[in-house]
Amino acid sequence: MAASCSLAFSSKTTKTLSMYRFVNPKSRLSNIDCGFNYITKPSILCVFIPLGKPKARRQSTIQCLFTGIVEEMGTIKQLGDTKHGGFDMKIGAKTILEGINLGDSIAVNGTCLTVTNFDHKASDFMVGLAPETLRKTSLIELEVGSLVNLERAVTPTSRMGGHFVQGHVDGAGEIVSMDPEGDSLWVKVKAAKDLLKYIVPKGFIAVDGTSLTVVDVFDEEECFNFMLVAYTQQKIVIPLKKVGQKVNLEVDILGKYVERLLSSGFVDSIKNP
């Protein structure tokens, strides 16, 4: 497809552009991530693609990231063992299906899971769960009809409304009390000692994938609590649970990094360079 581009180039720019070729955005090559912005004016030609073998890019250790702001509550339609020995879960949803692709990361009650199938007509998608995921999280308690918190992984243009949530559940906590105060709800959760050390008053924590602010920490009881306002209660699954049920917990990753730096002697190395 031919197109023209009425741009004025200097001799230096012309030499630089000779290393590239133009590609139509509708062509198959336009899917290549080459790190250049699209040219929108004055022609439809969009991107510079270097000729030759592209340089390998360093892969980030963080494969997905969430904010802890639940987008919607989905409904478990089907779950159980599969013929190939795995464990699949089909979830009914609407918002999550917008722009969904195979391989996308979805936080289900705070657990980062991979989309293995989806059906826009049936308004549902499928995720697979590993045995370790079932052992580590509260997802094992789910049954057909259960509601779950859902959030898609953030994009470069997403608003960061909560905090950095990786979807890597650290462990399951147990709800020990739920007490209303006005139209708000106090929730107290018991957590393992190795997790409680990372939980601090006024700090962040993800509970079933919801970004929440810790109010108090009760070391003797091995518990912490938080308060849910009326609006939040209507958008997440925690208020629907009962005392004794489990919730997924992911502590703030910053606490782990600080602990790691202190234990490695990083502070001493700064004091005594």
C-alpha cells in the first residue's frame, strides 16, 4: 500500500532514517514492539522498524502488577479437576472481559491467575490453578455460585489508586470478628507470625485482592484489623464472608525489601564505605 509523507528532513536525519523502513499500522509487522511512537501526522504511516536483528531486551522479574482496586465481583460458574490433572475455574464477569486476551493476568481474590479461555457470548473466562495455589490461598474454599473479587493487571495508562499488589498471595488469614459501627464494618483477621511482622498500623495490605489500610496490629492476638466504609462493602466480597472463613493476604512488598537490605548488611556498608 503506497502512501506519502510530506516531512522535511535534514541531511543528518536522512542518513538516520535510511536505517529504517515504514510499516503500515494495519500490517502484521505493526504488532512488533519496537519502542517507537506512531507517526500520526501528516500521513497514515506509523512506525519506524529497525532493519536487521533487534536487540534482546532485559525481562522484568515482575510479570504483572495490580492496584488492589477491585473492578467487579465475578461469579464462580464451574470448578474442578481436569482430564490433564489440573484444576480449572470458570468465572462469570463483564468488565473483566473488555479487551481480554489469552494469557492475560487476572487477580482473583488477590491471586494472579492466567486466562486460558474466554467466551464473550457466555460472559465468562477460564483460569487454571496449580496445586500450590490451592494450598497457599483461600481459593480452595470456593464453590459454584461463590463471588470473587476481580481485577485486571494495570497498563501504562492505568491510574494507581491503591498500592503495588503483585497477586502473589503470602498466605491465608482467618476472619475472627466482624463488627458494624454505623454504616462501616470493622474486620479483624488472624495472620501467621511470619506475615504479621510486615503488617503495620496505617500501612497497606491486600485482603482478597483489595487494597486496604491497616488500623491496628494486635501482636499478642496475632491479629490486625481494618475498617470498610459502606461503598467498599458493596463492591468487594469480604463483607459476604463469615467469621472463621479465610481471606488471602499479601503484605506490602516494601517491608520485605527493607528487611532484605538490613539483613544483607547494606546499612553497614553505607556507614563504613
